[in-house]
Amino acid sequence: QVPLVESGGGLVQPGGSLRLSCAASGGAFNIYGVGWHRQAPGKQRELVARITSGGSTNYADFVKGRFTIGRDNAGNTAYLQMNSLKPEDTAVYYCYSNWLVGYWGQGTQVTVSS
């Protein structure tokens, strides 16, 4: 039983949309912030967006105006709504939480291609 599971990735054309989900299997997830990160082949992992336990959000410059991070009412699932996708958004996307310091799951593949 893995503690965090990402889902929602897939193949989309440029300009399309995807909604990623990060589901937690532990009850303490809701009191910590969540960050979405991505990593393309041969590239370093980079922060995409994050949300604090209080709801404050931050976004990388390259996704501002296109991506939105949020949580469900109980705080057990984090989301990343991705609109106006570009080929350079192609990467494996991971969620991370200080609930599990240093833990990275399997991620979910996002491919943007025509």
C-alpha cells in the first residue's frame, strides 16, 4: 500500500487539458502542504506548483495562468488542473508532501504532442 498515488496523466494535443490527482492513504496528509513537481528525461526535477495547509498557492513562472493547484474538502486529495498544455510540459509529474519527507512515488506521465 503506497501512501501517495498520482493519476490522471495521458497523451494530449497542444492546447489540451488534463487534471492530475494525488490521493493519500494516510489521515495526516491533510495537515501538510503539497507540491507538484515534474521531471523530463535527462532533466532535473522542477517544482510546478504548491499549496500550503492553509490554502496559499505558489506557481512556477512557466505555468502561471495555465495551471491551478487545489485540494478536496477533506484535504485527502490534491489536484493539478492543467490547461493550454504545451509540448514542453511533457514530463512525469509527482506530488510531494512534508507528511512523508523525502518520499517520491511512481508519478504519472503527461505527454503533449501533435
